[in-house]
Amino acid sequence: MSATTVVLSAGPNGLGVTRSLYLKGIRPTVISRQSDDVVNYSRLPARKIVLPEKNTESALLQTLLALQQAAIVIPTSDWFVSFLAENSERLSQHIRFLLPSPDIARMLIDKAAETETVSAILPLPKTIQKLTDSTALMDNLRLPVIIKPRSHQHMVLGSKNRILGNVQEVTDFFVQYQTQLEHLIAQEVVPGDDDCQWVCNCFFDYNSDLVQAFSFNRLRLSPSHYGVTSYAISQYNEEVITLSKKLGKALGYVGPAMVEFKFDNRDNCYKYIELNPRLGMCNYFDTRCGINNAHAYWQLLNDEALNYNVRMKNDVIFVSLYEDFFSRRKDGESVRQIFAAYLNDFFKPHVFIYHTWWDPAPSARMLLRQLTSLLKALLRKARVI
């Protein structure tokens, strides 16, 4: 009997992995932290487990220890990666999973440690890992700067990040967050539009050699400029892939990685932004373009031969339609401009974040959720007027 495959699922990340495995004949068990996680509306999982809101970590530990011996477990969020890293000594005796060493995993999730380590390997924006006061920040970094939480355990901003564009914003920020500076880092913002940003979703073997890589050009983000991918196109970028390969080898990295870069026109150089030590949000995009990193994960743990010569498809469009449309509107684009952009790519093959014809329920559920959210927003606006 083959070992159980388990996806520790978080939103579209987990849904993508589930679909990628299903295309290879594998129906995983999915474990999620919320009952309304989009993966729970999919018909593909063999089993669905929702963790309780209280004592979540203890419940997850017991659930994993109760799995069939040598089950394969695939994390799809920083929280799940941290959990596996923190419990690796106990869990690795019972189940199988791929992470870089615990020290590397913790380093990559802590942005202060990550930027300090990676700066010796790749170019990256100028960074302050330890914030002290507004004067020191402005003496060392050029505005605008981006303030980031050190990890998912330090989400003190109430948002993914904060942009400070002038002296007054810097001053106000240090007044507001003076007791929480240890949880934050600051980086110079690399100038350039959304389409200066690139992602390499890749996979490394036990020797930290690059097995396969998928690169795509981010065209739009949600929220605009500093959010997650909402519109992108697959493009083979040899330089981005080479930089990712160099980083993985230098770190002794094993498993899947999502490496982000931004092209800096000032010195014609790709600047490292971050590495997520897991399969990312767009992993099903990879699969549809010929690079199934979720299956490579499964193959390595099953001691199956890996294909080091797989080729990716270019000029495929990824779209998260609702998020992309409304982030464009908020950024000042007219409806006409937005639809003109969509029509320009109409005849290219598309991959949607939630929608596939053969597993339609997740996209239907997300559409209902988004329409409900829009209706509530319109009603609130009507009451104010």
C-alpha cells in the first residue's frame, strides 16, 4: 500500500498543490486551519481535516503523528513550514517532508536574518535589520522605504508592509511603532513598475542542485505595487533562474522555493527581494506551464528519478481576476483601460487562480464570497452617503 500524501493547505497555495498532485494520479489528504479554506470546496482531496481554532499546534502535531507511517507531508504556508521546522526532530521519525535544515528554514522566515545572509550571495536592496530611530533610517536609506514584519510571527503593522515616502511619514511611523521596532526591518524601495518584478519557482535535490525552475514576469500585483501576484506571464528568464540556482547551492537548500526579484534600471541588476521556503501561491501556474514542483517534491521523497531537463511553456497568462480588477481600479486605471489590457492577451492561454472546468466548486465559492464582499462594501458606502 502506498504511503498517504498530505497537503498542509493554505488558500490557493494548497489548492494548487492538490490539483498538481491530482494530475499525477495522487489524491491527497488536506489539512487546513479554517473550514472555509478554498481547498475544502474541491472535489479532489481524498480526505479533508480542519484543525480546531484553539490548541491548533497541538492538534496538528497529534494529527500528523496519527498518520500512516512514512506519510508524505507538503506545507504550503510560512506557518506550516515553521511548525514542521520546530517539530522536525519528533516528526521526522514518523513522516516524510522536505525542508532546508531547521537553521536555514528559521533564517529564511526571519527577514532580518535572511537579508543579512543573502547579502553575501546576491545583490539586494539596501536594508536595515535593526530599526532604532527615524534619523538613523534616513541617514542610511533613500526614501521611499518599505517596512516589513520580520516574519509571520511579527505581524504588528496590520498589513503585509508599509511604505514610507517622505520625512513626515517616517517620523510618524517611529512615534506609532516605537515599542515594536524589534519586529520590523526596513529596505529601500527598488524603483520601477510592477512589471519589473520576477519570480522563480524552483526545486532543489538533496545535493542542492537545481532540478527544475519556472520563471514568470509579474505584470500586476494586488494591492498594486507591493502585494501578491494578480496578473503575470510565463517567460523563461535565464538570469533569474541562474541567480536562484546560485542561491540554493550556497545555502545548501533542499526542496521547493519561491524566489522573488526586482529589476533595478539604475544599475541593470536583478535585486533579490525574498525567498519563501515552500510551494507558493502560483504553483499550479507552474504545473500548467510544464513545471510540476509539487510532484517533484513527491518524487524525491519516494526515491523516484527526477527529470533535470524539463522545459517550461512561455507566454501563458496567470490571472487572479477579482483581485486584479479592483487593484487596477484603486490604482487609477479606467474600466476601459483594464479591459483593453485583458483583450490584448485574450488569445494567450490562461491559468486562473481558482478556476478549472474539471474542479469548478472552489471558483464558484470564491466568486460568491467576492460578490458578497463587494455588496457589503457598496451598502456601507450608500449608508455614508
